[in-house]
Amino acid sequence: MKILVAIKQVPDKNARLQLDESGTRIVETDLSWETNESDRYAVETALRLREAAGEGEVVVVTLGPERARKAISSALAMGADRGIHLVDPDFQGGDPLCVARALAAVAQAEEAPLVLCGTRADDDGYAETPILLAGLLDRPAVFLTMGVEQVDGGLRVVRELEASRQEVSEIPLPAVLGIQSGIHEVRFTSLKGIMAAKKKPVGQPTPTELGLSADRIGKAGRRLEVLSLAPPEKKSQCEFIEGKPEEIAATLVDKLRREAKVL
């Protein structure tokens, strides 16, 4: 079975972010980047499904500028078979629906019965792509997937619910799954895998080759507009209380009663 895995490159979780003069974008100069966390779990899930079946192909796809090629290389080093990079300028700057349209076109061109995505991106956090993609492809979708195995005629899927509950269901193929972080332990990439990744093919199809018109993708096709971004406001501050233990305790209780009003 061919499995298509959509991945995204996002700013490093420890990076210090700054806004540009417009207040609508972050400054990308000298910024460190990494593969989105839940997307790495999606790649790992695809590799395990291929290994369990003893055959198949894992193809990773990302939409982004030239720097996003690193995310593909990381997935290839993990064991994916080949990559697809939607690097054409017409793909860039779109909203989740535009991204889903591009990914749907790739899924159709690849004739991949199973598409895996991370649950959500660590940068914008929309968590819309898997569901929009499933809708465009007219396939069943499972969100917050915490377990998956191939069975006769389809997949048995474990879905995470609230209050530590889980839902087990069987769905037919083709399908789209949104993979939750923590579904498996993600393997480390070996030096052998890194060297092998350099020889694996990475295609760069254009919108025309995928049958997409420019007004349906990227900036031209977006319907969501970011008006402004701002860092969280500091609404509290830390105060150190000094003195003897009994004095500290008395002061703390007084502040909890008079200022915090929790006593």
C-alpha cells in the first residue's frame, strides 16, 4: 500500500520569535526550523504500517520554500522512500484550504489510498488540514489518531477522546488520518539513513502538472487573512517574599486573601 504523509516545517520550539514591521508575520532571518512534532509521528506511523505489511511505499510531501527541503530530508533519513516538494511560488502563502487543495491534488496524482497528517501545526495551530483534505478527497477521516493497524478491507483505528477515553473503530480505505503526538516512539535517524536519503528522489510538481489553477492556491486563493499578530500580554508578575518561615506564611496567606481573593 502506498502511504502519503503530509509534513510541515515550523520554527524551532526554542526559537525567539520576532514580528516584522507589518505585525502580521514573524521575522524568518536567522531563524532555526524543524519538522512539526505530530508530523514526525505521522511519518513513524507510516513506516510501521509498511513494515508490518512487508511491502508498500511511503511518500512524504511538504509545501514550503526551499528551506522546507530539510523536512523532507529528515523524513527520508527516517526511512521514507521518496519526497514531493511543493516549492513553486504559486503554492506559497495560502490558508489551510489552499494547502489542502494542493495536498489533495498530490494524493490524487499519487493514487495513495492512505494519507497521514499530523494533528496540527505547532506554528499556526489551525488543525484544519486533515479534515479539509478528507472533505476534498471525499474520504472518511479520523482525528487524534492514537493507534492504527491494517485489517481486511481497511483500518482499525484508535482515536483519543476526552477524560482519557479511547474510541476504536474500523474504517474503509481510502482514508485520511490525523496522527496525534505520542502514538509511537519516533525512531532515531542513523548515519546510514542520512546518507541514503541523499540518493532518494524528491519531485517538485508545478500547479499546472497537478491540474491546479493559480487562483485556487497560495496567496491568490486564500480566504483567510491575518490582520495582526502580538505576543501574549503579561498579566502577572513574580514576587519573592522574604523573612522567617512564619512571616512568609503569614504574608502569603494575607496576599491570597486580600489580593488573589482565593481564601
